[in-house]
Amino acid sequence: MRAFLTAVSVCLVAPSLASAQPRILIQAFGGRSLPVNLEGGMASGSQPLSEAECLANQQIQFEITNIPATATMTTNVFAVWRASRGTACTMASQRMPMGGTPPCTFVVASPAITMTTMTMTIGASELFGGDCTMDDEFQFNFLIVPSASDTATEVAATNAASVIIKLDVTPPDAPTLGGPAAGDTMIEVVWDNPDGVEPLHSANVYVDTAGCDASGNVIPGSALTGGGAPPSGVMRYAFEGTAVESATLNGETLGLMEDEWAAVAVTIVDRARNESVLSTPVCIQRVNVVGIPEDHCMERGLSIEECAALYRCAAAPGAGRSWLAAIGLAAIGLTLALRRRGRR
Amino acid sequence: VKRLLAAIAVLAATAPATAQDRTDAAREDGSVVGSDYAVDPIFVPSPETFTFELRVGSYQPEFGPAFEATIAGDLGPFLGAELDVHIVRIPYVGPIAIGVGFAWGEWTGPARADTTTPTTANVGSTGLSLVDLSALAVLRVDVLARQLDVPLVLSGKIGLDVGYSQAGSGGMTRLEGWSLGLRWAAQVALELDFLEPRAARRLDDEWGINHSEIFFELFGSTMGQWAGDQMPVGTSLAWTAGLGITF
């Protein structure tokens, strides 16, 4: 019985403690979509920060809600402390230098807390103390303390909140393009991603319409160089997907005339938005694609346009009436059958 | 209790016609249990009004020699369903029904690049799709199954075929249109009731399904073959097989 009561009391207390704790929501920034989850791991929703975002000191907005009302009554602030994952920094000993380097590092502090909801904007570089090369996962602890420099307060769990942010500075390896492709309004470019590549955010397909000669060979010195950095002066098409390995381009949209070539190279982008180097480029060609309809019309001695006009216009009116007739027949039959069944 | 039942039996034997009828009814529904009159209920099948068929088969439209070369023997599959409504039963022959059918098929093959500079690149696929609607008069000859205990039902069908088809290549639809034609079909069906007669009866008692069957059907269609302005998607001979129920 005692064990049962204890279990009940834990069940009753635990949610109330959780609900009293401040909560942090990271708002969308840069090209990220909501809700932003900056953790690592294999979960599809996780989006680590990239080195580029860190170096650019991308401003990240942290919306903190559910702040205890008692925290607003005095000149409390939120102090942000960085630590390894699992370290809450609520104990003073974790924040205070005691002859060695403490496990928690001070990042920044907010202005005085005046409301139960507030927003803090912190630069990505600032979060990592200006060191954007750390390829690791960190826990950022938001502690309600009397002053920014406070290291002595033992912070209650109800006065702390944390988020996990991973800094991923390693881009994936370049993909391998499958070979030349051709088509008219649908030119399918396919590639193989490196073995064991992490879940991706997207792939970028770069197109240089002046990158191939008339025989379909990549011109040396083209803007697209295998193993090189993605260029800025050529067309880029992004295709999202965690394991994207193909893209369909429209020859017309690319501005290619029939029989013209263009050079294509691909990069892949991980969830931290680190972009690989360019794949080895290949040439694609816009061609007139023919098949069943063109062959059929040729057999009839008609152009595809004449053929299409003939079939589209002539049969539809008659067919419409026939379809109505079929429905009518079915309805009559159904009625007769149901009446017959009803009489039995 | 025995005396009581004996008395009831005597009374029943000597009772007027109406009482006799009641006793017969009790025999039929098996309510006189434990007496000399206890019998299996006489099975009274529910009326047969509909036949429904689900089918899969092969179909190749006669769309020209190049089509046949491109699809290289792609026979569909051709998927469909048909509902027949029994209108009248010809004694010792079987029911005449009218039916509506729906079917779908798609045939694809590799497209080609029409270019002066030969390319080995994959340029996509080319294909033809057909949605087929039919209104049919159906004669189901079930006399073998009903009178001679041979579980075969033969059917003949004839009616109107209406098809909507699209043909395209390289991701673009180039041709589309409606086609009309005559549809015929000959079907042989094996009724499955003989495998488990009690289960078949129970199916009728509980669900009103009189018979279930597997069938094989040969058919043809002249869709688009009589008019030069319709897509010729008919075929001289195709087949389907499937499962049917009569209810």
C-alpha cells in the first residue's frame, strides 16, 4: 500500500514540477524551418549548426516561456552556461573555478527578467566562445540567478532550462554522378551518395550552360570543377530529401535549345547545412524525346500536333453521351433488381 | 415429455391443413428438436440478383507495330471489376443480366532521343494508359450447376466499350482521347460451392452470397477501330481471370 501511495504521489508531483520549469523554443533563423531542433543524432528533425553559420555569427532567437512569476519580482537574470551534454550547471560547484577548469563555461546573460516570457538573441559564434571548430554536442543551460556574474547560487530545477546544440563542422563527401543524361522537359540526373553518409538536408545541382562542347564533353576550365567549391555564378537548383539521389531538370527552363548541352555537377548538404565539394561534372543534353505517340502518328502519316488535335476533338462528345447511357442503363438495372428483390 | 410430444405428433397428424403447414415449417427450420420429427432445416437460398467480379489479366491494345516493338510484350496487367444486375431468369438456362465494368491498364517502354548527335543517355520512358468503361448484356448459363451438379457457369457478354486513353513520352502527355467500340466476352466459371457446401450455405444465410466462383474470360474490343478520329486501343483477343460472387 505504501509503495502504491508513493507511486501515486510521484505521479502527481512530477508533472507539476515539469510544468513549473521554464521552457525554451528556438525560433527559425537563416534557412531553417520551424520548429528548429539543433541537436545532433539521427532523428530527421535534428539540424546541427554548421561551421559557416557559426563563423557568420548567425543570430539565434531563444524564446523562453513559463518563467516562474517569483523570478520577476527581483532583479533576476538568465545566465547561459555551456557544458557537455547531461551537465545541468545548477550546482554552484559546476560553475565556480575551484583550482581547475569548471565543467560549465559562462556564455552570456540576459537583461533583468520582468515577465514570465522573454526572448534572448545570441550569436552562434558567441555560443561557442568564438571557437567554431568544435565538432561536438553541447548543453546550454539557462539559469535564473540574481546577477550575471553569479556563481554561488544553487539553482533549483524549477529555475533552470536547457537546450542541446550540436556544432557540425564536417561536410559530407561529394556524390558521384551517374553519367550523362538527356531529355526535353524532364532530364533526370542521378547520382550515388557516399557509403554511410548521414541523413541529408538536400542536394544542390549546379548547371553551367557554357560548360560543354558540341560533342558533349566538359570544357576544361568550366565553372564546375570536380572536387572544387560550389561556384556562385551558375544556376543552382536545390532538391530536399534525407537520401536524395536524383533530380529532374527542365531543358526549357535551363534555356537550352534542342541538341544543346550543359555541364552539371552536384553537391550534397547535411542537416547542419555543410555542403560537400562538387562532384565530377557531366554533360546533359536537351533532345526531342520520341516514343509511342510520335511513332503512332508517324504510322498514320500525321504530325504529333495533327494527331493530338484529331483525337482530342473528335471522340469526346460521343463518348460523353455513351458514358451517360452506360450510367443510365446501370441505374435502370439496379432499380429493377432491387424492386424484384423487394417483392420477394 | 415423451407423452407430450407423442400427443403433439398425433394432433399434428390429424390436424387441419393449417396445422400441418405449421408442422412442416417447424421441420424445415429444425425447431422440433429431439423428437422423431427432428430434421435438418431445408435450405432455402436467398434470391440471386447481382454478380460482382474482380479480375486481372493481360491486354495489349492494337496501337500499331511501333507500339508493340516499344513495349516489348508488356501485357499490362489489366485490372478491372464488373457488376452485373440480373434482370430475368430463363428457366433451365440461367439469368440475363446487364453489367457495368471498369478496367485500367498501362504499358510502358523506353523513349528515344530524336537527335542528330547520338546519345546513350537514358531519356526516360514512353507509355500508353487506358481507362476502360463498359456496359454489357450478359447471359449466364448456370443450368449445369443448378440442375446437373456440374459446378460450371458459362457466360456470354456483349456491349459497348468506352475508353479514355493517354499516350506520352519524356514526361509529357502527347495524345489523349476517348474511343468507342463493341465489347464481347466469353467466360467459364467454376463455382466453389462444391468444395465446402455447408460453408457455402452459411455464406448465403449470413451474408446473402449465393455462390463464389473463379473464372477465366476471353474478350475483345473494337475501341477506336471503327473511326479514324479515335485512338485505336481495342484488341482482338485478351484474357482476364479472377474471383466472382453472386449475391
